[in-house]
Amino acid sequence: MAAEARLLAVLVFFHHRVPLFLLRLIFPALRRTGRARVEMHVYAGGGHVFGLRQTKYPATEWPPLVETWLTTIGMISQ
């Protein structure tokens, strides 16, 4: 399959301190490609390397979300 025909799976996580204009640029740009399966989560808090260790913040739960999403879109098997 040609590289141009391949679908992209892009999961974007942003901390609330990332400038809003980046969110408004990246997400629609990926969707416009017509090849990207895009999901975006914006968390209000979490700190540096959020989600890689257990914390009180909801961002801690992102690794299982990635696995579920990749399974749902057929990128990995159950």
C-alpha cells in the first residue's frame, strides 16, 4: 500500500497550559487530511509527565484510553 493511502492514528493529549491556538490548529489540520483518525483529550491539570504515574488527576487514566481507542479503530487486537 502506498504511504499516501495509509491511515494515521493520532491521539493528542494537551495540558491546560498549552496555548489554545495550537489546539485550534492541530486537531482540524489532522482531520482535514482525510487519512487521520484523531481523538483529542484536554485535561485541566496533571503536571509534568501526567498520566505516567497514579495521581488524583483524571489525566492519570489516559493509558487505558489509548488502548481502548486503538482497539476500537482496529489498530491493535483485543
